[in-house]
Amino acid sequence: MPLARIEIEKGRSPEYKKAILDGVHQALVEIIKIPDNDRRQRLYELDTDHFEHTGRSDQYTIIEITMFKGRSNEAKKALFRRLVDLLVANPGIPSNDITIIIHDPALENWGIRGGYPASEIDLGFNIKV
């Protein structure tokens, strides 16, 4: 159940934005092994005067992923690489213009499925990847 927050500069086509959303989801499915139907992403478009990115192009993209604690460092590194590969391929973001941050709070810090701690619920998938 990762939550993805993606920030880009305003002015991109619907196809460009969809390619980012699809790429992020594909990387999470492939590397973190989330179910394909587990899609929780938000794309924020910021006005140029609200998005400073010195030394980067107007394609600069910030991806923050909040996910259950338990993924290995190797899985996180693989996720970084796969995200960059996918977004370079489509929609063509330069690799140096992608920043990825992972937040992984403990399961007891997630209130899900009616207000229960995730640590007390059968999630239906393995987070130890």
C-alpha cells in the first residue's frame, strides 16, 4: 500500500503525466511486489514560481514514496534504479532530474482498513522483499 507523491512543474501533457504515474506504479509492482490493483498516487503540478530546482531542467521531478517498513536496502536501491530507468524511457525525463525519497514508517504508525494499525492486520502480501 505505498503512497506516492509526485511533484512536477505545470504545463505537461496528459500523456506525460500518465507516463509518470504508470512508471511509478510499474516499478512498485515489479520491485516492491505490491498487488497490481494497489494504486495510490498523487501528482502535484506546481507553478514555476512555486517550484525551485536550481541546476535542473524544467522536467525536474520529485517522487516521495511512503511505504510499510520492512523492505530491504537492496529492494530500495533496485526501486530507485527501476524508477529512473522507466521515467527516462517514458516520458523522457533526464536521469539527473529525478529525485526519489522513501519514507518507511513502522506498521503501527499506519491506520488502515477502518482505523486499525497495519501491524494488527493480515495485509495479504509480503513486505519482506
